[in-house]
Amino acid sequence: MDCCLESKNSPLSINFEPVMPIEFQPQSIRVNTWLTKLLSIPKKLLFVLQGWRSIKRLFPVLFALSFTTVLLLQNLTPATAQISPSPRQEIRGVWLTNNDFDILRNRAKVQDTLTQLRRLNFNTIYPVVWNDGYTKYPSAVTQRMGIPYFFRGTEGQDVIADIISQARSQGLLAIPWFEFGFMAPLTSELASQHPDWLTQKQDGTQTSISAAGEVAWLNPFHPEVQQFITDLVVEIITKYNADGIQFDDHMSLPVDFGYDKYTINLYRQETGNPPPPNPQAQAWIKWRADKITAFMVQLNQAVKARKPNAIFAVSPNYYDFAYKLQLQDWLNWVRLGVVDELVVQVYRNDLQSFNSKLITPEILETQQLIPTGIGIMTGLRNRQVSMSQIQSQVRAAQERGLGAVFFYYESLWDYAPEPVAQRQAAFQQLFPNPARRDTSQITARKPSFNTISVPLYTKGSVGQRERGYFLEVAVAGGQPRRVLMDTGSGGLRVPREFLGNAPINRTGQIVREVLNDGTILEGELVYTSMRMGLIATEEPVPVQIVTSRQCVAQKPNCSARGNTPFSGIIGVNYAERSLPYNPLRKLPGNLSNGFIIAGDRTSGNSSLILGLTAQNRGGFNLASLTQQPAMNSIPGNRWDSRLNGVCLTISGSAMKNTCNAKMLADTGVISSFIDFKSASLMGKLKPGRLSPNNTLKLSIPRILDYSLAPGNRNGFNVWNLNVSPQLDQAMVVNSGIALFDRYNVLFDPVNGQEGFRLRS
């Protein structure tokens, strides 16, 4: 946990306020049975030795942090969460640690313990099942690896099976506690057998030093490590039909780690650069945190596949510390719908410091979504905590609608400055009435984002055009690929090699799409999953698997000429003429109600903002679109994406504020153009490229005022004139990608609006 390793021979200090990067190692190291008993050390590093507090403040290097993604997004930016109307269940829990093992291994003592907790109106216990590189239950997973098992009960019984069975009979939830997360002692069989599973610091150091000794970190980015952790967690859920599983601050990575060969190669492969030498570089932190987040999403799915109403619980440090120093982006986990219960460790002596952690925006947001509690220290063997302090902290949490979980059982009343009866009476006063918890109310949660920001890239995964906005998507469970984002078309269209191994529903229907530049795309229509970072569509969406590309006769220089690679297209227009449709229609919740493109070629920090809110709509001048008839198989409203009544002025021509044009704001077009229904409308102008003398101005009264001098740079200032007799309008303007350099552009498919906001 955020806190503590207990040393049984030294006094401890309870105040803990991390102010610098901290390397934190949780539990004790156990190599064999006798050493296990000798070094039975609890967890919560915060309260290590009286001198540990000052050491933490003055020498952060001595502690290792636990860490945190991705959605996809890699680069998914947390935003405002929706308020959930479901009722909250108050958490009243206690951790059962290695220090409690003398109780846990004895069936009669377990019965007395759980009976007492139930009498005092507790409702949840968290028995430790994984630490020091060993399981606290007979595990088939570790047995296959030759890792010994030491923790049988006095009658040879499975301790965890006994605890869960007896808890159930008492009406208590039993949520096994996966304490060590990615940590494992360097001396453990696990670390010895799989040195390639360990990560390291820049200097090659593989361990962090703490009261637990030298503790190594399993590489959370390595697929074999992820599979091992997943196998253990699924085994616990399956073997015991457990009420859930809890992960704490060690389901993370200290910020100094991640410089092993595997991770360096992975980062270079995905970014084109080596990891920054500064471990706290923002992009490097985010990349690693998003990778952890992506794994937690997968781990949640594995748990829910075995038991849909299992509680996926997390007990981290407070968010700022957890993210920056432990790479643990737990707020993103909550917003992604991964976490069913949150208990934030707040181990403080000072009530004011304690209270300050109860009112952070992250806590306030989370408690609107899921049961939320605070981890409270009730004492350690060498550092007792008064009942008055415990009472004041519990009441402070209760006043804010928060539950309480205590570290750890034996310090509730056995290692305490007050008599047992007095302590128990005080807990009875804190919890005078029962508060049962019901796991049947645990249901799959949709992501609670009202809005997220997804990065737009300047280059695709394959092929390259002069300019473009590329959005990273994963199709059918494949690797994330950067495909061209096109506001001028609708539907996802990718080559076959972009697909992963997720299920695909084939239709056998061959579809054909002609792009603005004259490229013809042909291929089968299928239905499959699509994910942007960590956000997936709510159901399979139609995708064109492109197997043939060619140019129309009139435009032989289209993007298909010379068999140039195809980077894929995600068409986000809402004027679909046929399948496939814009896949953004199927994003969860508020994220499907529209988007904003914030292009910025000067800084390169362009983004797609998904989900319109009152806040991010501010400052936009809005124009109305014309609604189109509904079409079978295409959800939501359809709109003519061309704006009416656009005024056009071209210097040196008869075009003087001529306001009968339609305009399309199109990221898929590099060279902007104007199509005229007949040559006579052009006056003295001739088909072809406009010259710098033909200063061009597009305007919509009180909405848009866009002008520039035409030039010869594709994507920036090239404008072409064409004659197109088939037009349904006298003039149609395609402003191309250059418009997005100057304006943020909003697309609202619910109200049929398009908005423009000038960037300063």
C-alpha cells in the first residue's frame, strides 16, 4: 500500500506527506518458512520506523514508488465525468495482513475474528493473497513454475478458502488483496527464474531499497508478466468464487524504472525515439502510465469474463502522487469503468492534512460513480494509534460520504493504547447500524468521460501525404495504427493487414467509395470492434476492408497511383450515403454526441476532442446544417455537411461577396478547391490553380471570416478552380485542411450544427 512496511523492532511514525519522487517497496521478503515467520512484516510503508518519515522527506531515493494509460488511448486526456445515479454502498473494511497470520491460520480464531467484525457492523475484509513473490493459497499457476507454497493452516487447510467461506456465513464480503502487484523480491524463485521479466533504472539497478530489503519490479509492459499476473488473478476469482479482487499502490511502477531492454525497444518502436533520460519527462510518464492502464482494462475484462459481478477494487495513493511518482493513473481507471470500488490510502497523524486529501477533485468525482473509501491507519506493533485519532478520521470521512478501511486487523484493538473493550466500544459507536453490501448491484460500467482529448498525428502508420491529421485506432483487436481522419467522408476503411484477431462478422457485401482526389476504394464490408486508445465502440461497427485501389480516369494522379501504401481512412462525416457509417456514432455515452478538431500545425499538438459539453462548446460561432433523410442501418441523424449561404470573394474577378455557395470543411483534402456548376459562373477566371493575386475570402455572417492569398504549398494555400456540371449547387467550396490551421472546428450531429472558433 502507499504506506507501510512494519519493522517489528523499531518505533514508527505515522505522518506521511510525500513531497518528492519516492521509491517505495512494500512487504517483507520470505524465502522459507522460518524466515517467513521471523520477518512477518506488514505493508503500508508509510509508517516505517520512527525515522522513516524524516527519511522519506529528506531522502526520497530510499523509497520506491508504485505506479500507473491508455486509451489507447495512449494519450487519452481525462476530462469531466458523468454523475451516476446508482446508490453508494458504504465500505467498512479491514485488511488482513501477514501480521495477522497467526489468527488466519487457525479456523477457530478466524471464526471469532469474523464474528466480532460482524457484531461491530464491519462489512468487508481484504485478506492478503499475493506478496513477496509467493501466493497465500495453493496456486496451480505457481506450482507449474516450481514456486513453493508455505502458508497452510494449522490443520493443513487452505487459509484463503477458510476465510472466504467463513466470511460468507457471517454476511461479510471477502475481497482477496493482491498486495505486491508487480513487486517481487530479487531473491524469490519468481525473480530468479525469470530475470528477463524484471525492469530496471537507467543505471541498470533492478531493485529499490526499503524496509522490506531489496525488492525488484516485474516489468508491467512485458506480455509474459501481464499473462502471469492475469493467470493469478483469474485463478483467485475462479478457485474461490471470490467477491472480488483488490489491487493497491503496488500495481504500478516507480517512476525511475522502465529502462530495461524490452521497454526501451517497445518505446522506440512506437515513438521512433529512445526513452528520455529524465524519468519524469511528461511524455515518458504518460506512455508508461497508459500502458499500465491498458493492462488494467484487459485484467478487468478477464475478471469480469469469469464473474461479471466481481468487485474490481483499487487502493492507491492520492492521485497526484500516484500518477507522477508511481505511474498509476487510477483516476483514468475509474473513468474508463474499470474500477468498481476505490479506497485511497491516507495515513496521517494531522487531521488537517488528513482532511485535505478527502476533498480533492479526484475523490469528489469518484464518489459520484462508485463506492469510495479512505484507508486509515489504526496502528502498528511498534507505533500505536489512539482511538481518538481514529474516530476523528472516520467521522471526517463519513461526513463526506466516504467509507473507511483500516490497516490492519490486529491493530484495531490488540496493539493499541486503550483496552480492547474500550476500542471495540468505540468502533461500535462509529458503526452503530449494519450496512450490508450487495454484489448483485455490481454491473459493467460504461466509461464516465463527458469528453476526452485524443492526439492527432502528422504521419500515418504507412504511406505519407504532404499533410494530414492521423488518428490512432485499433481494428478487430489489432495493433494501434494511424489512419487518416477525414471530415469529408463517413466510415472506417482499412487494409486487411490492420486487422487483429478479434471476431469479425463478414457480410460478403463489396462496397465502393470514390474519394475527392479520384481514388476508388473497393473491399468487403464487415462488422468488428474499433478502439481509440482505451475507448472502444459500444458494439461492432461497419468497416470496409480495402483490397483494391485505383484512380478514376479523370484524375489519374490520385493517391492510388504507383501502388503507394494505403494508410487507412476514418471518415467522421455525418452525411453518410451508405455503409459503412462514421464509427464515432458508436462511442459510449456522451462521447458520441460530437467532436472538435483542434489543429495546430505550428506546435504539432493537434487533438480530436470527443464529447461536446457546455464548457468546450464555449466561444464557437455556430451555423446550422440541413437534415437529411434517415437511412436504414445508419444510426442517429444525418446532415448535409455542407454549410449554406457561404459568401465568396476572389480579387480580380466578378466574385464580390457572392453568397450562394456551399462549403465543406474537409480535413481529407490537401488542396482546397471551388467547383462551379458552369464555366460562365467563373467569369474571367479559368479552371486551374488560383494565383497569389487572387486573394480569396470565405465568410458566413457573424460566424466565419476566412481569407488568404493563394500560393503553391499543398495543405496550406493551394486553391484550384474546377467546372463540375453535376453539382446540385451553383458553387461548392472545399476549404481543405488549411482552414483547421486557423480555426477550431466543431461538429454537432445531435443538433445539426457546425462551429468555428478562431485560435489566438
